[in-house]
Amino acid sequence: MVGFGANRRGGRLPSLLFVALLVVIAILAFNCWSASSRQALLQEELAELQSQAKRTEVARGRLEKRNSDLMGKVDSHKKQLEQKEADYSQLSSQLQARAGQVKQCEDSKV
């Protein structure tokens, strides 16, 4: 009489199936290695872009500060210009008044 396990081959895998499993494992290992190396490259690129963004932000801050300083200087120069124009108009009116007085003196002498 034949027992229950008589048809079995003793737990061996067929060689073709074994080779196919090894190929699948090799493909998965290559994909894992490829993905990890790509991830490392992307992390380096990300770190570089973050440092570049930080430098850009610092430069922007400096430019904004310089711009505000220059705008303050422009405002002070505008005020000085307005003051000088006011002084000029006042002196011009005084000069015209004196010219009128000179003309009156000349007319009175004549």
C-alpha cells in the first residue's frame, strides 16, 4: 500500500521555478538599489536647492533694506528740493520787490 506522501518528490522545487525566483529577486534587488541611489541624488539636489533658496532670501532681505534706505534718502532729497524751491520763490519775490523799489527810486530821481 502506498502512503499519503508517495507522490511527492521530497520538497524540491523544479529548477526552472528556482531560476525564475532568483531572477525576480535579482530584479527586485536592482530596482531597490536603483531607487535608493536616485533618492540619495534627489536628497542632495534638495539640500542644494534649499541652501540656494536661503541665500536668495538673505539677498532679498539685504536688497529690501537697501531699497528702503534709498527711498528714505529720496524722500529727504525731495524735502530739501521743495525747501530750496520755496526759498528760491521767496528770494525771487524779494528780488522783484527790490527791482520795483529800484525802479521807483529811478523814476523819482528822474
